[in-house]
Amino acid sequence: MSDRPKQPDTGRGAQIWTSLAMLLVVAIVVGGALWLLRTPAPPVSPTATTATVTPTPTVATTSPPTGATPTIEPTVAPSAAPAGLPYTPGPDETGTNFAWMTKMVVKSGYVYITVDYIIIGEDPEGGWKITNNNPKLRVFPLAKTCPCRYLIEGGASLSAPLKPLAFRTKWSSAPSDAMIRHNPYKVTVKHGVVTRLDNEWLP
């Protein structure tokens, strides 16, 4: 039997340390895995989508200006006169209209009148309402046989018919405030020639 002391077994100690190291590594790996499983995943932000909006075109509506006065010819042009007529017809119109008579002239033995058409109607507040919504003037010759009658001053009675030349003389010599000059006329026209002329009474 030897009295020499035993040397420690170094191989066995190395195995123990290796085992401990492996256990530590396993513990770290398992712990890390458990930590990842228990931690919720960060919310995923939705991808922002940029929409391209095309603006709707605006259509501007232009209103005509209020109170604009259209350009109006001062006189309605007459139609072309047929060859051989001793007079010049007015605008080729047929019908009866109320009008202010503004002028009377004589040309080549024919009387020509200048008239401004008006509308006569009852006024809701009483009496008569005269509207002049057509500022154009018309010039018509009077037929040689056209009966012309005027209001007898101070009443509603018409005179006996006069021939155009005699009527023109009476009209021209009357004062401007006389009914023959002051009141409107009912003018009957056939193809641009006056065939009847009556002074109109207004109550």
C-alpha cells in the first residue's frame, strides 16, 4: 500500500462543467423562446393608399346683363316696292294696330304717316293702360280712298270721313293738345298701305 495522496480526477470535473454549460445554454434558448411566445406581436400598420381625385369641371353660366337695351333700328325698313307703283309701300304688314301718329308728309300726291305701335289695355287701378313695348317706327302711305276720321273735340264721337289730303291739313293745323293730335289711332294696314285710319277715344 502506498502512502501517496490521490490526484483529483480532472476528466470528471470537465464533464460536470460541460454539462452545466449545456444546461445553461438550453435554459437560455428555452427562456428566450418562451419570452418570444408570450410577447404580443406589434400591430401591423395598414399601408396608406393615396387616392387621386380628379376635380369635376365647373361650367360657368353667363346670364345676360339685366336691363340691357338691345340695339333697335329707328324705323322698320319697307319692303321693295313693285315696279310701276305711284307710291312706296311701307313694311309688308296686314292687320290693325293701335299707334301714336308722329308725323304726316305728302310725297307725289300721297300722304305718308309715321306711326309708333302701342298696346292699349285696361288698367287694374282704373282707366286705360298704354304700353309701348316696340319702339320701332313705321312709315306707311295712305291709300287714296282711305277714310280718315278724327275725334270731335270734347267727346267720343268721330267726324265724318275725310280724304287723306284733307285730313292731313286738319291734323297739321290742330294744336298739339287737341284730340286729333294727342290721342292714339287705330291703323288698318293691307300689304304696307293704310286703308283705314280712326282716332281712338280713351275714357
